[in-house]
Amino acid sequence: MTNTEIVEVGTMDEKTLLAMYQQRFAEEGPAAGTSSADNLGRVRILRDNAEDANGDIIAPSGHFAVTSNGETYYAKTVSFRYFDHRHRYKRYDADVERKNRDGTTSRGSYIHSVLVQGQRDEAPSEDGSFQCGRSLEFIKDWSSLSKDRQEFIKSCRIMTIYFGEVRVIGKSKSGEDCDVVIPVEMELSGKTSGKTLAKFYHDVVTKYRTVPNFVDVELKAKKISGGVTYYDIEPSLTGDPVHKMDDAAVALFSKFGDHIRQINKWIMEKHDSNVGQPAQSSSMDDFVDVE
């Protein structure tokens, strides 16, 4: 199985699913060194207060914001049902030119790698490099590197992308009460919140012998103050398994798989083009919005 392959989980029994998830979450545990056309929602933690048109606060910083189909929903906690996760590298390049949805161009954009299964997997990137220019090899003598090289390497961040269903009981951006369930992707830092959630799901598999897709997990943001202030995640089980591998779940696994394949296809076309290999130009219908 390659590091970008999509697994057909609907054909697996529970024992096989547990073995697969145990291996995958162990890789990033504590001991481990749409198309936007798909209309997947996006989950993020607010760094600043969210306000309505009158300037009134809808949700304070530290709350979750879930955006889907032009609407945004806010809540202090959300319920998450896991379906899959992948890793990718990203690096901000202030000089690169990006193409906007309206056909115009702007300067300054993130460079992304393909979505891979393990943090140690080689990840071709859209600029023609791998890992957005960062080596997978361990750097034995960090101090021997130039300051510019050190800053460049630190700018190549490893992210963990979780795919699943999120339930939001809170407020919409218009201030009205909401209770919605949305298929989403959630990008977390592979060094902090993404690692926290991976360890949690590793425990779900190894300690509770439970398939992660079968349970709902409450997510709460936790502010970490220090040299750099950031938000981690506090996950907790909401109860016993309540889901099963029914037709709706299999369809969502397929939806997420198609989304991953399309992103990787789009990134690989740009990667091949930038290393001098032929790549078909993508139409606006195939435009993938990756942040």
C-alpha cells in the first residue's frame, strides 16, 4: 500500500479496522519521533473574537468556527466523528504568484505537499520540491546551518488533516441558534493539536479497543501561553460507540477519499510541471482550494 493510497474501509471487519488504525495512529503517537466542489466544511479555532455586522461579539477567541457553503457556525465545543486523517507540509512563500477563483492573480501564497499517510513519508510538493523543501533526514548539527536555512526549515510546517463529521450546537454568523452536522476537514499542527488528537485516538484504539469512526468525541480548545501563544485541543469521549459502518458512513468514506485523490492529483500536476515533466493544466472546474 502506497503512502497516498485510499483504503476501502467499508469492506473491512472490525478486527481489521482496529489493526489498521492502531498502526496509523502509532506512527504519530508520543513515541514517534473540494474539490471545494465536494463542499467539505472547514473547522478552525478562533484567534480573535467573531463579531456580527453591528460589532457585537458572536463568539470569543478560543471558540470553534465551522464554515460550510458560505455560512459559519460557532460553538465553544464541537462533537467530532472521525473518518480519516492525512499529513501534509506547507510553507508560506511571499513571492509566489497564485491564481484566484475569479481568474485574477495575487502575490504571496502557501506551498503545499500532497496528503500522505505518515509523517515520515516522502511528500512531493507543488513547487517541484519534496516536503516543501524540507529534508526528511534528521539534522544532526542544527547550529552548523546558516540562519537563513534554519528559518527556511522552520517555515516548512507539518500539518495533520482530519476528515470527519462535526456537530455544532451554537450560533450562526447571523446570531441565530444552530444545531448542524457537517462533513468537514480540520487542519491542525502536526506538532501540537494534531499530535494531541492522534495520541487520543491511538488510546481509543489500543486501550478501549474501539473503532474511532464508531464514537463521538467532544473537542474543546485549550489556550497555551508562553513564548508563543497557541491553542491545543482537549478531546474527550462523549459515551459508548453510537455509530456503525452503514451505507451512509461508507458513502462519506468515499467522499473523503475522492477529495484526497483530487487534492493529490492537483498538487502532483503542479509538482511535475515545476520539475520539467508534462502535466495537464487544471481547469477552474478542478480548482482545489487548499489553505
